[in-house]
Amino acid sequence: FNIDPNLENNIQKIIKTYLNDDYTIYSITGHFKDKWVGAEEHWHQDYSYNMLTHNGNPYDFYRIFIAIDDHTDSNGSMMFMEGSHKENHLEYNSMLSIHSHEKKRTDTKILDKVYKKYNIKNYNLNKGDCILFNSLILHSSHSNQTPLSRKAIQIQLIKKNTQKYSNDIINKHKKDRKNFEIQSLENIIKNKNN
């Protein structure tokens, strides 16, 4: 993929400054919480998703989250349990999101314990601010019920030489997730009809 040279230069500066130049850009995605109806993101660790495509340890994966507009408490700014990465990879449950996607939500009993140790910190960001975080830190964001959209770019960084799974394994993970989504929707319909 091609990205703006200025953005790429800034990303490379972050990698060189904070990650010893040992990481590469794997993907860039847009995150858009639309005004009034932008959905919440449940508490999770990104490592649960990294394991779907790569065979690596948690510190082989970092993300850069860049605010495209102002992120506030009311329009769904990111929340972190700072220090929660020290708890390593935590148990999670698959659940169906409001958009009917399989999500890997951290178990609520575990969240109760981790919260007592680390609390929650909101990260309000000005347009252009960014956060660099590892794949184990617990994070979330609430829905956007305001007239202000909340847009961001998320850049997945992966340590050089981290083994990517074969297409067969990656496609199996995709199929398993899709099957979970279909089964969950079928269960919802079945329960409504009973």
C-alpha cells in the first residue's frame, strides 16, 4: 500500500525513537465513531487479534493511534487501564458486537480485578495527537452520543521477522469468526421466535 511520505516519515521517527527501529508497518486502518451513533468498543487486548495472523509474543506488536479530530470524554475518547499490560494475556470471551462482528472482550471478572490495581484513564486527544501502545494494555472506548464525529487512524506495527501464519491458517481463523457471527445471529433469531 502507498501512504503519504510525510506520514510515513513521522511513523518511522516514532519507530526509531521508541521501538529501536525494530518494527515495520503491517496495516493502516481508519476508525470512525460517527456523530450521534458511533458504537462503543468493549475492553480488550489487541494481542487476542494479533494471534489470528501471526505467531509472535505480545511485545512483537504495537499500535499507533492518531486522532484526526478532537477526542473527548463525550465523543468516545480512548480509555486505558495503565499498567495492565503487566498482567500478560488475559482470558477473553467471544461476543457479537453491535455491528454483528465477533469481538474478543476481556472477561468481566478479570476486569474487576485488574481495575482495582490500575484504574481507568481517559485519553482525550487534540487533532493530530497520537498514542503508542503495546498489544497487552487493556483499552476501550464508549459510544459517541454527540454531534461531533470521532475519527482516527490506527497503524499496526509488527516486529521485523515475526512469523506470519500461512494463508490457510489465517483463512481458517476468518472462517471461524464468520461462523461464530452466523451462529450468534441464528441464536438471536431463534430466541426471539420462542
